[in-house]
Amino acid sequence: MAIDPIKIAIASGKGGTGKTTVAVSLALSLAETREVQFLDCDVEEPNAHIFLSPRIRGSRPVEIPVPEIDLDRCTRCGACAKACRYGALAVIGERVLFHPELCHGCGLCAMVCPVGAIREVPREIGRVEWGEAGRIRFLRGVLAVGEPMATPVIRELKREMEPGILTVLDAPPGTACPVIETLKGADFALLVAEPTPFSLHDLSLAVQVARALRLPMGAVINRDGIGDDSVERFLRDEGIPVFLRIPMERRIAAAYAEGIPLVEAFPEWRERLLEMMKKVASFLGGVR
């Protein structure tokens, strides 16, 4: 079965379940026979480069517009501070305080200023990079140290995607705004879970997010054999198919610890991952 150039997002909810393990090995397996691009969307802690060793060819900064206040024109009326829902501005007596780490760059403060004392200036919060890792087109976002907002970096990273290419998006952990931004526009969510109560809790939240975005989804169970069957029962009850199981084996963990992708350490997994993608393609054909 031919696999369409879909965008598949690898997510989980809980960190450390094996998202990058699956995403990297899936991209490597697919790249043997077709064009693939890989996006590391975990911009706070990108680590796919450890396994793919990409050659970075270019980069550009990610900026958001933030207010610059003309204190000579400002009347200290406080309209900007009242309008800012994030608390980035405060007017105390004759002082106007701006907290850049709280600013979301929405521009509302400039719009409501009655005397035009606010103009917007760019502020760099991170960067996006691109290059190649063998036959894979590699892209990643890097949030600047100390910056709290990952979503704008992910949004800009996704703008660098080339259309019409099978795309693997390695999502950040959790279920907050960065994950939602990663999943938006994807064709399929592949949720990686481990059979533990902690993973079950966060997996259930990830399922809610995917459903809110109307995304078809399936699951991979990593470290199969530990814990209990609660994750399996949850997936079965929710009607979410399990497309792959990766056993809890010391040799797999050892390869990961050395930065060796699963399919390079154990080539027999290439065919299993490709078979999984065929199942995803068949599943998508049935739900579209």
C-alpha cells in the first residue's frame, strides 16, 4: 500500500515515554524509499539531533513584537496595563513597568493607548534551524534560554515545512499550548505510552487534546512488559488501535543511552515501523 505524504505527529502527554525514539526511527525507516522531513518541535529541549546528527545549513531568528513606550508622550493613564491580560505592563505613579517575559506580543496595548505613546519593536525569543540528516530534511526550533513561550517558535518552525512531503513531527511533552500548536494541521496523532499509571493519566489528557482537534489517532506502547494492563484497557475502551509494541529490553535502552536510533541498532525494526505506517495509512483511508 502506498503511503500518502501525510503529516504525522508523535505525542504522548507524559515526558520520557519514547516519542523521540519512535519519531527518529520512523523517519529513518521511511527515508530509505521516499522523501521525508522531520521537525523537532520540542523547542525547549530539542534532542533529535543527538540521534540524527544533522548538518545545519541555515537558521533565522524568531521574534515577537513587544511594546516600546515613549515616556515623554505617555500620560500614565494606565489603559495599556488594564488591557494587558498577561500582566506584562503596570503603571505605578509616574513609572511604567514592562515585563518582557510575560508579553505575548498581541499588540493590544498599542491599540488602546489614547495618545499613541506605544510602538511595537521586535524581540528575539529563539530561532529555527534547517538542514539535512542523511536523506531526511531536518528542521528544529530552539527556544532562547530563560524564555517562557515555546508556541511562537513552534509556529515559525512549521512555516518552514515543505508541502507535499511526508512529515514527522516530534511533539513536546505535556498537553499545553506547545503540544496543541504542534498537533494543529497534522493528519494523524501517534500517541506513545508506557504501561504505567503515570503514563495512563497523561495519555488520557493527550487523547482529549487530539479529539478536540478532531485528529485521528493510534498508539505505540513502549517498554511493553512493565506495569499493568491499564493502558491497554483504556485504549481498547476508547477505540484507539495499538499499531506497535516495543518491549522493555536492556539492549534497546543501552542503544538509546548511546544515542543510537532503534533502527540502526536493530535493523529488523525498520520493517516493523514501515508496517506500522501501512496500518496508519489504511486506518486513515477508513476514517476519511
